[in-house]
Amino acid sequence: MRQRSFIILSAALVIALVGSFAIYAYDSAHDDQIAKGVSAGGVDIGGMKTAAARAKVSRELAGRLERPLFAAYHDARFRLTPEQIRFRIDVDGMVDEALQKSRGGNMLTRTFRGVFGGKLHENVPVEASYSKAAVDTFVKRIEHRLNRPAQDATLDFSTGTLERVKARKGREVKAEALRQEVEHGLSLPTRNETVPVSVASTHPKVTTKELTAKYGTVIAINRGAYQLTLFKRLKRVKTYTIAVGRQGLETPAGQYTVADKQINPSWHVPNSSWAGSLAGRVIPPGPQDPLKARWIGIVDGAGIHGTDDVGSLGSNASHGCIRMAIPDVIELFNRTPYGSKIFIH
């Protein structure tokens, strides 16, 4: 009885040893083979030796990743090629990781899986290197193309006619979000996708509705037409005939703010050759004072004033000032508060 038990035990040990050797031999023979169900970058390399797996991954991914990546905003499309960012796929690293996943567990489970056709269902993501600086350059190029500052509502008098310029929202690319979208797109196993460009709206400081409050009173002077027009809340109130500066002493063009108003002003004569013996003097109101009734200062000694030389109106006759008929300048003076804007074209 003892002899029979010994024989059975010995046979069992032999079978176990043979089985262990067989398992070891099988596992060793497949130590360079990717398990079934494993892919790299979406490329099925299950059941392949590492050399063949590298060749397949390189062949298939290279073909896919040679295609450019696009970033799109409405009709605008921006192209990023692998060459621009020096894109390189780490095929060796991907296959090594796939093999590591395949060799996970123990020798028995690996052999059992291999013999009976088990699968792992694992995918190694694309491992690639590229120039971060080149991606930043790509993002900056899109920002330069799409970013647009908000435009405040304002007035335009560049043509001699006062026109409203409407407010407009600005646009600003969300640079960090775009950078993440691009880097995510570069990690995909395909390169036929277009990543979106997200933008944020920026708002103007002065809206179209606020324009009338900012420009409550405006004086618009068209030198070529010899006209001064008064606007209230951007609506024309009245247009007056004026005289402007003669050649060499032109009335200065530009935009100004009323900061000086005087009733029956004295004339502070400029130290200029045209003033002759009066240069540098102060002429009080009276017959010798050409500044009649009212004064609205503009800039550098030039201003709006009344004149008794009504024949000069409608011509280039002054030394830089705006001349008006006396009743007209009094009316304008009373309707023009400090801080009013003056546009001269």
C-alpha cells in the first residue's frame, strides 16, 4: 500500500515538474511577444513580436500623423504641420510599454491566457515629442489674427461731417484653452481632427447709448465750408457762418475741450510779427479790441469770438481764431458749458 502511494506521489511530482517546465518554456518562448488584445496608438499589435510591432506602429502611425492639425474659428482655419513643431513618435517606448502590459501578472496566468486565447484589451497611448515653443508660436499666430480690441462708441469728424461710430465688442482668444486643445489633438492616434478655437468677448468702455451722455454739447467746425454747428445730445441745433484763419495762420484742426469762457474779453496780443507795435500788449474791451462780446477758448491762444467785421464771415480772414457775428457768438456762448467738445476739420 505504501509502495503504491509512493508511486502515485512520485508520478504527481513528475507531472508537476514537467508541467512547470512546460509553462516556463512556453512563457520564455513568448517573452518578446505582445499579448493579444493589446494595441499602441490604436494600432493592433496583439500576438506580434516586438520587432514586427515596431514596424507596424511606425508604418501606420507615421502615415496618420503626417497629416496636419487644424484649428478653426468660424471660417478661419489655421494649419499646423508636424514639420513646424518637429513632431516625433516614440515607437520604441510605446512597444516597450505594450510588452510590459503583456508581461503583467505571473507566468501561469500569462501561459493560461496564451494557450486558451485570452485577451488583455489594453491600448498604449501615443507617446510623442514636439516643440512646445513651436506650439506657443502657433497659438500666438492665431491670437494675432483673431484678437480684436473692443471699440468704444465715439464721434468721427474726419470728413467734416459729425458721424457716430458705433461701439463694437472685442474678441480675445482663450490662449491656454487653445494650447490644451492643440496638445490633446497631437496626442490622438489620428490627425484628421480640427480643434476649436475658443474666444471671449471684451466689452467697450463707452457704449452707443452712453455716447450722448459723454457728448452732451458738441461744436463742430468745418473750416472749408466756413460753418460752425452746435449739437445737443448729438442732434443738430443750429449752424452758423464763420470766418477762419488765413493762410499761414490757420485755425488748428483737432479735438478740444472748452476750458475757458469770457464775457467782453480783453485781447492778449501774441508776440508775433503780424501784430506789429501791438505785440505783447493787452488791449481792453473797446474799439481797438477785435474780440467782441464773448470768448470761448480753443487752444494756444485761438478761440471763438464775436466780430463787428461781418463782411469777413465766410472767408479765411482771422489770425487763427473763429469769428462769428456778435448775436451768434452770444447765443453760442450761452448754450456751451465748460467741458463741451470742439471738433475742427
